Amino acid sequence: MKNTLVMKFGGTSVGGAQAIAQAVAIIRGERGAWQNLVVVTSAMSGVTNLLLETAQRAARGEMEGIAAAENRLRDGHFSAAEALLSEEPARRLLTAELGALIASFGELCRAMAVLGEASPRALDAVASLGERLSARLLAAALTAAGVAAQAVEASQLIVTDRNFQNAHPDFAASAVKIHQRLNPLLEQEQIPVVTGFIGATPEGAVTTLGRGGSDYSAAILGALLPADDVWIWTDVDGVMTADPRLVAEARTLPEITYSEIAELAFYGAKVLHPKTVRPVVDAGIGLRICNTFNPAHPGTRLVANPPAEKVTGRQVARAVTAIRSQRLVTIEGRGMLGVPGVAARAFGAVASTGTSVPLITQASSEQSICFAVPIEAFEQVLRALEAVFAVELRERDIDRIWSTPEVSIVTVVGAGMRSTPGVAGQIFSQLGRRGVNVLAIAQGSSEVSISLVVNSAETETAVKSLHELVG
Ligand code: ADP
Ligand code: ASP
Ligand code: MG
């Protein structure tokens, strides 16, 4: 028997009674093969968006949506409970618990409406409710199916800093709590069903790890238990050569290297949260991504980076991905030539707005600095840059700070690029043939990816035509 497995189920994998029944069957199927099983769950699909949108509208004084959202939450969760739990007492107990959580959501939203404000801390309290509901539902469904399970709030396991909405875990403090809370359950052969996405500050305020963060929760638990394997159950057959929603011909990659998955996740492949890779790799545990709705498919396995000579036999370009809704910001002026510290001040100003920069392009001269920022942040970024360079702008050392209309970052990933010349050439000629205009380029420092910035209207054409290079 193998030792410890962490299985994470994503939003669609617990999106309704049928999906949950499927997840229960998968968990039951693995139970005999592992000494310890830990389950991590996302909120039912669409729930986190509903919670956050309702709270944000409430904070703007729009209270009409609150009751409707409560009804939708009750409908979704209660109907699944009805279908999955045949015994009346268990069902009544569960719906009472779920009902209380949904009522607390309504109260939080009404409080925000009164205050006219939604603080990051309050939004985390609201957002955490999705996982707190689904974990109870899944644990009850397992119990009803004869699999001993207990819902566990990750606020009791994962200690984070106070950076609400994008909190950073304290691994050492979390390890202590995880062992304290989970070991007794595991010894009693109970399956802990842990809420993904959430943690808590040392004082106990609930935090979230960033959107899509349940994958990260599974990686943190996997690294600290430690587990032998972490399996991410989602709604596609593993990591594919492109988002199958965009490219119908996309195929599953049976194996992917550490650096390839890290680049793919960072550059927009939603299938895995980018923070998932690091703890898994550092702890040396296995990672598999597989399909709840096609469990017989082996999915994708993460493998150590093979030496360059082994990679050369493979297709060089392995996958294509895109991040939408960006703008390119450029700072330009001849007065910048040779002036030290301009870049440091520019990125200091960007950082002061809390914006992260997914791409910086290398200019051939020192006369401009160009980088991408998410579209929702660009006005704030421009203002911060104008403030920090007020003197240079006045004295015309900097001519202008400007941004493009909406663009996308399209990235081709493949570990073989490091040792294969001419890949960039192939990429450009392919885009040239399709008439896609490349606004900027950047190569990842690990040389396993090349990113191109294109107009947002050309995203799909760019991804599809570059996918033809993926053998
Ligand atoms: P979950 O709720 O299970 O976490 P997500 O919606 O977060 O699922 O991620 C899965 C989705 O990621 C897929 O449905 C797919 O549309 C998208 N996706 C984007 N790029 C890729 C890729 N390269 N391979 C597989 N899926 C991808
Ligand atoms: N429910 C959270 C979200 O939608 C976390 C996750 O699904 O991974 O962002
Ligand atoms: Mg996800």
C-alpha cells in the first residue's frame, strides 16, 4: 500500500450532484490503495464569482442582488444535498449547516451595504464561504456513501500573512497545525475534506490565496504532510497543448517538465495555479493532473527537467497559451540614455500600486522601457509613473509615458527551445504568414518559453496558428 495521497477537486468536479457522485466514486476507488487520503475541494463552479460580485455590488449600495444570490446558493447546494443524501437526519443536519453559512453571507453583504465599503478582509470572509459550503457537502456525500470523512476548514491548517485576497503561507507554522489537526483524523481512517483556497492569519482572520488558489492549497498540504503524490482533478484530460476551449485540436501532454508547467501556468494556462509547482517540486512529490469526468485517462504527469540532450528528440514547441486583457506601457525619451536607476524607479512605482508585471521587453537601446500590466491596473500605473518621473517629464528627459490599447501575451512553451536554434524564427514566420502583427517579444530567462504581445483581436488567430508548430 502506498503512503499518502492528496486529491484536489476543482469547481466543475464538485459543480452538481452528478459531478460530486463522480468525485465520491474516485475517492472510494483510491481508498484501498493508500494509507492516508486527504481531499481538497474548490467551491462549486460559479460560486466564488457569485459571492464576490454580490458583495462588491452590495458595497456600492445595490442590495437587490443579495436575496437572489442567497436563493441561488441554497438552490445549488440543497438540490445536490437532496440528490446525494438519502437519509433524512443526515440531510437535515447538512442543510442546516449550509443554510447557516448562506445566511452569514447575506449578513456580511448587508453589513457591507451599510458601510458602503468592501475591504479586502471582508471580501475574503465572503469568498471563503464557497469552499466552506462545498467541503461540507462533499464530506457528507462521502459519509452517505459509506466512506468515513470529515470537513476541515483550512483556516485551521494554513497560516498566512495578512495580505488578504492574495495571502502568502507560512510553511513552518502551517506544518505544525496540519499535523495537529489532520493526523488524528487519518489515524481514525477518516478522510479529511479540506476547503481549498483559504487560510487564516495567526490571529485567525480568514484569508484567501488568490483566485484559482485551491490547486495551491493542495500543493501546500502535499508538501507539508508530506504526501507521495498530489492529484489535481479537473474537467479536461490533463495539461494540453493549448486551451481546448480555444483550440479544438489540442492534445493531452502525457508528461510535462517542471519548467514547462511553471511557464505555462504563469503565462495563463488556467489548468494549474502558477504557485502550485514550487512546493511540489521543492518537496520532491509527484503531481498528476486528471479528468474527473474521464477518470480512466492517465492525464498528465509532472517529471523532473530532463537533460538537454534528452529533450532534443521531442517536439521543440510543446504548448501555446495566452494571457488576455493586458496593456503595454512604454516610458520613452532620449534623456534616459545612460541615466542609472530609471528602471528601478519605474518598477518601484509599479510595485507601489500592487501590480505585478507579467512581461518586460528588452529594448535594443536604453531609450525606452516597455512592460505589460493587467488592463484594470494601467491607469493607476500610469499615474504612479507620472508622479515618480514628474521632474524628468517637465525637463523633457522623458518624452512620454503611454500605453497601447488592449493586448494579449501569447506564449510558446517547450524545454527543447534552450538547445534548438531557430525557434523564434519559426514562430515569427508562422505569425507573419497569418498576418498577425507582433508588438513586442520576450524570452523567459529559463529559455523554455517565448512570449509575444499581439493585439487582443488577434489572440485566437495567434494561438491557433502557433499551435500548428506543436507537433
Ligand atoms: P478547476 O475548477 O478544476 O480548477 P479550471 O477552470 O481552473 O478548473 O481549469 C481548467 C480549465 O483550464 C480547462 O477547462 C481549460 O479550459 C483551461 N485550460 C487553459 N489552458 C489549458 C491547457 N493548456 N491545458 C488544459 N486546460 C487548459
Ligand atoms: N473557488 C476559488 C476560485 O474560484 C478557488 C479555486 O477554485 O481554485 O477562485
Ligand atoms: Mg482552477
